[in-house]
Amino acid sequence: FQKKILAGKRVLITAGPTYEAIDPVRGITNLSSGKMGFAIARAALEAGAQVHLIAGPCDLPTPLEATGNIIRTNVVSAQEMHAAALGATDCDIFFAVAAVADWGIAKPAKEKIKRQGTKAPTLEFVANPDILFDVAKTAKVKSGKPHPYCVGFAAESDNLANYADEKRQRKGIPMIVGNIGPDTFGSDLNQLLVIDERGSKKFAQAQKLELARQLIQLVAKKI
Ligand code: C5P
């Protein structure tokens, strides 16, 4: 960015998957690579922001670490990600990019669950907290705008525009970004449908970093 459009702004981002332990060696996770969230972190840093990146288990390097403008908190479970995010709501923009597990295991075993012949164990799940919903609840209106400005992400297999906007309203957030197409997990490319209260806008297929820069430009105008 030629102009540091987010100079002096604080940006909170959740990225990557979460991991819900079944026992010390097994767990449930998803295919999120963290690439989109990390790209948004980089684009926000390029725009001059102070970034707090809360990352689920993923191998990606911290973007532009040498700037000293990024703090990274590594978490494992959705509960941990929730605690970290709710402790960091003192920010101007929140991008909820993480693919958070909807359910955790009710009672993870302390020891590895042993095989019992052909008998399979039964897992009991508990619903995880909705990080985005809970951060959005803390938002206050400042100069007519919600603060922090919360941006959600949606990956839907069908009817993206409708489901995503419904999700935006249910979560009480001003903007949601839909991932278009089924191949976004792990890919360097993506295609986005950005929806706010005024309508929707498509960002054509491009590198995730390029899309992240476009998104930062758009959100910077909203705050
Ligand atoms: O439909 P879903 O609740 O999964 O909506 C996805 C959006 O909500 C994403 O922005 C995701 O990061 C966020 N989310 C969250 N905590 C959850 C579930 C989803 O922050 N437990």
C-alpha cells in the first residue's frame, strides 16, 4: 500500500483450524490451512496496522515478523481460541477467518484409548462457543459505526449469497466474506463474495494475498 491506510489501527485475526482432542494422540480437526487468515494479517501489516494473530495448529510462518508490529498467539482448541480472542477485543477490526470446530469432545481421555477388539468407542460432543458472535457482542457504536468492525467468513457448498447473509445477520456483524467454490481449503487461490448491509461485491479469482489486500482496502473505508 502506498498509503498506510490502517496506520494506528489494531487488527485482531483468528486463522487456521482448531484441534479437538479425543485422547493424547487423537483428535478432530479440519482442512483449513490458515493461508487466508495469514494473508489478511500480512495485508493489514502492509497497511500499517498493529496485528494480533490468533492461530490454530498450522505450519505457516508469522508474516512480516521483523516489523515488530505483529503478535502471534498459538492455540489448539476452539475453547483456547475463544479465550484468546475474548481477551483481545480491544481492537478496531476483527477478522474471524479461523475454521473453528463446531463441537469439542465432552471428556477427552487422559490416556490413549485402547483398542477393544471390534468394539468402537462412542464419542460425546459438546458445542463450542461461537468466537465471532461473542466478540461481536462486545462491539460498541462509535461515530455511527460498530467498533470493533467484525468481519466473518463463510464457506458454504451451495446458495452462498443467501446462507452467508443470513449468517451475517444472525451473528450481528456488519460484513461477511463468502469463499466461492469448493477448492479454497489449502489453495493459494480464492474467489470471494463480500456482503455487507448494502449489498454484495465479487472479488474475482486471485492469490489469497491479493484478495486480502483488496479486502483490507474495502474495510479500511468502513471504519
Ligand atoms: O457458520 P459458522 O458459524 O461456522 O460461521 C463462520 C464464521 O464464524 C467464520 O468467520 C468463523 O471464523 C466464525 N466462527 C467462530 N467461532 C465458531 C464458529 C465460527 O468464530 N465457533
